[in-house]
Amino acid sequence: MAAQIIDGKALSKVLRQQYKTRVEALGRAGVVPGLAVILVGDNPASQVYVGNKVKACAECGVRSFHHALPSEASEQEVLDTIAQLNADPAVHGILVQLPLPPHIDVRHVLEAIAVDKDVDGFHLYNVGGLVVGNTIFPPCTPYGVQLLLETTGTAVAGKNVVVVGASNIVGKPMALMLLQKEATVTVCHAKTHNLAQHTILADILIVAAGQPGLIVPQMVKEGAVVIDVGINRLEDGRIVGDVDFHGVMEKASWITPVPGGVGPMTVTMLIENTLRSAERRQELAHGEGWEGWDSPPLSRGAPPAGGVGKGVGARV
């Protein structure tokens, strides 16, 4: 039996519609959520990603501030821009589009962003918070993956989860988030011997390796839930993931497509974190205290696990 599709595009549409209600509530309190995006250089892919984020902001009623710096901009110029945004009360979230030119130290830049505006979840404070399960802003891609898993109704606790890819952006934080959900997690990477020996045991397989066609059907357990985070452009212009989608679809119970799976959710979670920042500041301004959540939940008012409305889970 072919797998059911986990439609990230459809789930994003549902969530963004709900975000409008939260934006309206903030507006009645005199707050307009604001997201600032810093783009250094003219990387075509980065320009597309930034455009998608600006478009998502407009769709949800979030104000966007776009700061474009030339590729020859110094590290200090980037840090000065961040400092200005840290101090700007109209800005609730700051995102620096990666990759940065090689002469700029990414670590210095990410650490310069105020913790309470780090909506990408890359600051050391937020990364460290994942270890104890109390981060302010979970990183957007793993957060989106978690919500996609919840919509399938899959119970994570006790499951064997294999994460292929150990990046600081996806693999490592994803593993930490799943450990908080009491999954048994294995992280595979470029030095892992006999990858298939690990993936074949996975009840839930999450692939973020950046290598098209890495995961083929014989590497996947019958009935596994497969989340493909990879986005690869082939020479013929096609966009594909890290998983042989059509082959693995015949063995998996659920699978994300590429495009249309994890990608839209990453941008949507950026908006979610920006709204959380604005709501948090509003609550603190009124002395209501805000302790965050012990672990990333579904968005307020989001659809419950097991279904998000028609069109999100479709059998093919």
C-alpha cells in the first residue's frame, strides 16, 4: 500500500490563517509584529528564500524589514546592523540569511542577535535550551518537522528514530527535540559506516543530508514514517529531496514530498516564532510573566495530531 503524503504546504496554509487572528489580537493591543531579515551579498538561492519569507510575512500581517548589504560588507557592518535591530522596538525577530560570505564569522554574527529576537533559534542560549527542553525559540526546520509528525498521529515516545545528517541547523537540534519526546534517537552522518544498517531499523526516518537519492527503498523499514528535509536542484532544473520519493513511497506509511513538505513549514515556523516574540514582549510589558514552554507545542489553536483538515494527509 502506498504511503500517505504529509502535505506541508497545506498545513502551512492552515497555520498561517490562524496566525492572522493572533496578529489581529496584537494589533488591538497596539503591537504590530515585525521581522527583520539581513541578506549579505547576491546569492540567488538566498534571494529566493528571503523573498519567500517576506511574502509569508505579508500574508500573515507581519511587518517585514529587509536589510540588503553588499557581499563586500565587513563583519562589523553586519554586527552594527544587528545592534540597531536589537534596539529597535518595532522589530520582534531578526534573521540573518545564511550562508554568509567567507570573510564573515557566522558564529560571531549569530551570537550578536538578542536572545529574545533570535527567531531562527540559532543563538547559543536557544540551542542550549534544547538540551533541557526549555528553549524560547526552537529552530524552524526541526520545529516544522515536529508539527508534521504530530499531524500523522504518530506517537514518538519509544519509537526508533534515525536522523541522517548532523548539522547544527537540522540534525542535532532535531535529535534533541525528539529525545525530549522520549524517542530512541540515532544520528547518522558522513562518517557513519553502513548507513542502511541504521536506517532499516527506523520507525521514523528523518533525512537532512543534502544528497539527492541517498535513501532508496531497501534502506527503509516497511511502514516507516519518512521525513525528507533535503532540497537539491538537479542539472535539469528539477528540485528533489534526499529520498527516492517514488520508490520509498511504496514502503513507507507516511512521507513528505519535495517540494511541498518540510520547506513551507520552515518559513511558517519563522512566522510562528516572530509572533511568539511579539506576544512574549506584550505579556512581559503587562507584568504577566512568561516562562516559555517545556517543549515546542503545536501552534496555539493549531489542528490536533491526527488531522489538520482536508488535503493535508492524502493517500496516493
